[in-house]
Amino acid sequence: MTAIRLPFFLHPSAAGVFWMLAALALLATAINYGNNLIFALAFLLVSIWLQSAWTCWRNLSGLVWQPEITPPAFAGETIHPGGNLRDPSGRRHVQVFLARGGRHRGTPVDFAADSVHLDIALPAPSRGWQGIDRLRLASCHPLGLWQASRAVAPLAALVYPRPAGVQPLPGKTPRPAHRQQESGDFQGVRPYAPGDPPRRVNWRVYGRREELAVNSFDGGQGGNALWLDMDACAGDTETRLSQLCQWVLAAGDQGLEYGLRLPNTQGVPPGQGRRHRQECLETLALHGTEDRNQEPERSKSCDKD
């Protein structure tokens, strides 16, 4: 893993600006009246102001940042991009948080030798890949007179359509999706289809061809798949995708075998399980977003000052 140096910023906060203005006002008063006590107070405020700048900078130096994959969310919900932060030297760091712009900031944490997880809550207004830039590590320790910040590499999150709709789950079609039972005489092998039981995979064929194939028998009854068709939904594109998203979640909760049919795409063949549901949700999230059909590149390196 390659360590890279990122920009480091240090600037006074609003409280720090007022602090320095108060020190200058005291200094002007001391000069005007020749009062040594006021001189001492003004210089004390200036020294505290300068020392807090050094402490704030040191509090954010020497850190190694490792980003994590951001969990998906549904449109209208909140995404939580983040990563792990550590200091190889084991030095203690206080009140470090993840921020984006001036409006969003995560929960400050204290840590020393062990790594700590940092994240930030951000809105997810629309489906598709959402780029998360302008992220930075920040700290206002101590006293809040200064803020130190370091930019970190952009992240990305996949946002699913918002599940919504009033149409009931459609009924099953009579078309078999694939054979689900082992009965009758052996008829050879056929290509693997999503939902085939693993015990029917012919591993010898896989060893020769490196292709998944399953044993086929006559007399077996095929399972009727629940096809979720976008053409069966009413409304505009986003409304229909929301309805399909609701159907996918409902079919998964009921343990049904289902597939997706989308216009101008191959859709998703019938299947079951969590991985199948995730594939369907990703397909809905990226449908019609050709300019965002690939995940934005994430940094794979650690950031160290």
C-alpha cells in the first residue's frame, strides 16, 4: 500500500478570530495607558492562541486513513461513507471527525494505539452511483480556536430506488424457470441456471470445461417463476422502478423465486436469496443511467501526512 501526502489546512475558527481581536484590543489598551498588567494579559492570550494552533496541527498529523466500501441505501435515506483511522506511532488523538463542506460532520472520536472507525451521515436523494467528494478529516482540539483539516480521497455509494407503489405483487406465470426436482431418468447435463441446487452441479464437467453445468433428469417438474415486469407498472420511469423495488423486497421476504424484466435490457433471470435480491436492486439502481453504469474509482491507498 502506497502512502500519499495530501493537503493539510490550518485556519482559525470564528472563536479564534474573536480571541485574537480581543488580544489586540487589550494590547492597544495597554499601550495607551502604559499598564503592565494589561500587557501581561494580552501576551497571555496571544501565547494561548499560538500554542493551540500548534496543538491542533499536531493532533491531526501522522494519521493513516483507509477508506471502506460504503453500504448501499435506498433513495431518500441516509448513506454512511467512512473508513478506518490509525496512528502507527500510537500517539493519542482527540476529537477527530469526518466532515464534508461546512454543513455535514460526523461524530468526533478519541483514539490512540488502536484504529478507529469514522463515518458521516449524508443524504441520498436519487438512485444510481453517488460520488462523495470534498471529504476531509478535521479537528478543533483544543479550545476550538483553530481547525485543522486534511482532504481524503473521494468515495462512492450505490443508491437503490425508493421502494414505493400501490400495485399488489403480480401472480406467478406458468412458464418454468428451471428444473427444481430430481426424478426420472438421467438425460445428461445442461448449463447452470440461477436457483439450481448446488448438489446437482456436475463438478467433473466443471473440471474439464471450467463451466458450471447441472445434471438433467426427465420427469422433473420445473418451478414457476414470478416475473416482475416493468411494463406491468404504471407511471413514469422512476415511479415504475420504485414499484419494482417494492416488489423485489416483498418477493424476497416471502421466499419466492422471481426475475426481472426491463425494457431494452436482458433483465435478471429468476433466482432466490440475498445475493439475487442484491443483483436485482443494483440492476434497478443503474437502469437507464449509462453515464453512471460503472462504479466510480475509489482510492486503494492509505493517506498519511
